[in-house]
Amino acid sequence: MNPFDLAGKVALVTGASSGLGAHMARTLARAGAKVAIAARRVDRLEALAAEIAAQDGRALPVALDVTDPHSVARAVEAAETELGALAICVNNAGIARKERIGDLDDPAWRETLATNLDGANLVARAALNAMRKHAHGGSLVNVASILGLRPSPRVPAYSAAKAALVSLTQSLALAEGPNGIRVNAIAPGYVETDLNSAFLRSPTGARMVERVALGRFGRPEDLDGALLLLASDAGRYITGTTLVVDGGHTLSFL
């Protein structure tokens, strides 16, 4: 028996229209899960659903604004109506602003926290309510960041939100353990996607990569093992943890 097998499980992935969210949806689908892929850009979700279907997977595009409680409730309801009882939720949606604290105005601060923390909380609450209702346990995986584990002057709002998400992960794990629901987080280091490739390949990126123990930035597939461990029965005794996947980058800050 393969403990990483997700056949028959229903998963919801937020922020799935691009980047890590889209990759994580593909990974869960390859492991056998039926995946509700949720984001604001529905046209991209439809293309991803077609790609997953072409590989014999099942994906349901769902319009979602994580800052809107009604949108979150509708997304979870749509996932369960079309695919079945929710068993896995990957809380991935997020934004980052490269502004130092002195240049970060109130609207920018609020927008970052509204998506990365408040939105994650709304999705977590809706997903956990669904899992609790079905009484079959489940797994919530929050996507944090190494920037939530150490300070960064370049993205203070993002760092603050991700640090709070790590703490929220622990609180939810304590609350949901008696219900058989596991709550964990993945804290990626710098993982190259279409959105940050130019920056990571710049002279600044070249200096940064020198601080990574493994000598390179991450690739989306480097997160597959952590994701499948936390989402599947292979991680059935893991809860309340934040799994750092950064190639040893944070070691340079010890």
C-alpha cells in the first residue's frame, strides 16, 4: 500500500491559477486526488483543468477571492457539491510587495495582510468546518515562507503575515487534533517560478544563492515531497509543524 496515494480524496488548492498553486494542484492530481482549483483568474484555471484532465486527472475550476467570506463559502460548497467531501485543503493564495516599512502605506499593508493572513484564516475556517462536519479527519496545509521565520526589511508586511500564519497553524492544530484533522505548514525558500525568475537570475539573485547550502534556488517540484507527506496518510502523525523546504538557506542566518 502506498501511503502517499490520494486516490478518492478531494482537495482544494487556493491561488491555483499560476506558480506554486498550479504546480501543487498538478501534484495532488497525479497522486490521485480530485482537485478543486481556486483563484480569481478563472480563464487560467480552465486551462489548468484541461491540462490535468488530459493526464487522466480530475480538476474543477472554482472562482475564489480569499478576502471575501461569501466567495470562500461558495468555493468550498462548489468543491463538495461537484467532487465530494473535502479531505485536503492547501492554503496557498498570497501576494508580496517589495516595499520597505518606511515606504509601505496603510492600504498596501492592509491589502497584503488581507490576502496572506485574513484570507488564509477565512479559507481555513471554511475548510475545517467542512472536514469537521464529515467527521472523517483531514489535512490543512498552509503555505508559509522562510520570510515568516526570519525578518526581512524588504517585505515587512509579507513577513509579518507569514509569521502570523505559522502561529495560526499551531493554534489550529491544537484545536483540531481531537477531530482527527491535521494542520501543518510548508515554509518554502526562494523557489523559481515565472513570477520571480528574472529577479532570481539577476545580480542580486546571484549574491543570494551563495547563501543557500545546496547552491541553487528551489524548483516547484522540490516541494512535492513535503506537500504529499503532509496531505497524505504518510504524515498521519504530523500536526502543528512548519516544514522548511529551502535548500538550507535559513542556515546562513543562524
